[in-house]
Amino acid sequence: MIKFNKRGQWKIQQMVFMILAVFIFFILVGLFFLTWTSRDVRNSYEELEKEQAISSLKVITDMTEFNCGSRESLCVDKDKLRIMRGNLSLNYADFFEVESIEFYVLGNSSESFLIYDSGQSQQKKYSTYVSVCEKDSLSGYVYDKCEVGKVLVGVKLVNG
Amino acid sequence: MGKIKNNRGQQEMVGFVLIVVIVMVALMVFLVISLRTDKEIPDSVEVENMLDVLMKKTTGCAIVFEPQYDSYEDLIKSCQENKRCSNLDKMACDYLKENLRNEMEIVMGTESVINSYNIEANYVFDEELENIFSLGSGNCSGSLSGAQRIISSGGGKILVRLILCKD
């Protein structure tokens, strides 16, 4: 009788260990799966945040003060940039609602136009590509000359 | 007594095999999901802006007269139509390949996180695909993102696709 009870206990112990092992194994698989998917979620969150910031840069480049005058988005007038990089932009300090705006042309000329800078040192900068166009003339003909440029907008860092 | 012991052993083996099968099925489902999501190259606003701005850039090639210069978008059309830059005495396709490569190198020079690119244009007419050009540089060791632009040309359309690889 005593022998029988011991064997039963041993069987129950075996079963409990087996159930525990399977349970722990499934938890480990689940954790691995969660880590994998959360990495993807974090990446897409960062990508979305960046894309949202880039989309909001369009609001600045589409302002009448910078835009080419065409209906095209992400196109800025080089002559307007030349004017706005002076002290004139200081009047827009409350209007811009960002910490800094800078445009620069890529290529051999590498011209840059610092439009506005609040002097805030804690800034996070976002950038995107823009067409920098100006009217040029040759042999009496006027034509549009567009170059590849970038706009850099600084926003105040909220958390550190 | 011996028969009962054998039956118990068989039952335990069946249970073990069942657990192994369930685990294998779960792993297969996980693998299928992870492989399926990795296949497509996601579109990106950043790459789309880069491609749009690049296509609008004025080149030094004038097909009819100076200063009616083509933009890269017009130049791709001129290349597809086998036209010639009248001011440079050069085929539009030759000028396009030479200069677009330089242009891409300049743009890539400002991007520290991009380690390779591929840009290609294909003319689609009556569901037939004809490659106009394909340029690329670098070895990809990161994630891909891309953008596409459609240019109407003649009776068909030109698909310009830019793919960037980021660290």
C-alpha cells in the first residue's frame, strides 16, 4: 500500500514537471515573439514620427515668403531666400513657431541661407529636400534654374 | 501487468509527440509571418521628396534651343525618345547617365546613414517593360526604403524608382 502511494506521488511529480517545462517553454517562445514584434513597432513609430516631422516642414516651405509661386510643393525661391536671410526674418519670430530655419543648396555652389535662429541651444533638427529655383537669363531668354537643396528646421527639445 | 505498462508508455509517447507537433506548428506560423513582412520595400516620404526634387533639377542639356534646358524628368523622356542635346552635341541618354550618377553622389555625400542606392527608369507601354537606365552604388547592409514617380510619355508611362539602403 505504501509502495503504491510513493509510485503515484512520483507519477504526479513527473506530470507537474512536464507541465511546468511546457508552460515555461511557451512563455519563452511568447517573450521572443513579443520582443520581435515590439522591435518592429518601435521602428515604425520612429519612422512615422520622422515622416510626420518632414510633412510639417512642407508647411514652412509652402509659405508665400519662401515658395516659388508655383503650385508645386517643396519648391523655394532663391531670391526670396536672399531677402529673408537678412534682418527681415526677425519680424517673423512669433510667426514661425520654430527655433531655427536654414536652407542650403547642394553641389558646387553650396550656398546656405540662415533665415532665422532663436539662439536656443537645445534643438532637435529635422531636414528634407527642396527645389531651390531662381529666374536666370541667357541670350535675352528668361528661364527657371532649379537646384537640389535642403531645409533644416530646429524645434525645441521638450525632454532633455 | 506487462501490457498495462506498455500502454502507459505508449500514451506518454503520444503526448510527447503531440507537444512537439504543436511547438513545430507555432514556430512555422511565426516564421511565415516574419518572412512575409520582410519581402516588401516600404515607401518613405523622405525618399519621395528626394526623388521629386532630383527630378525637378535643371540640367545643362537643351534639346531644342538654349536656354530651354531639360529637367531630369524631361531628360528621362528625351532619353526614352532617343533625342539629342543640341547645345552639347551629345545623346540625351549619355548625358543623363553621366550627370545623374554625379548628382546622386553629391546627394549621398550629405547623408551619413545611407550606404547604397539604386535608381532606375522603365518605360511601360502595352504592359511591356523597357529599361531606360539603371544606376546604383554601394553595398546594402541595412534596411531598404523607396519611392516611385510616374512620368507620362508618348502613349505609355515611365516609372522612375529610387531605393535607398540605410544603416
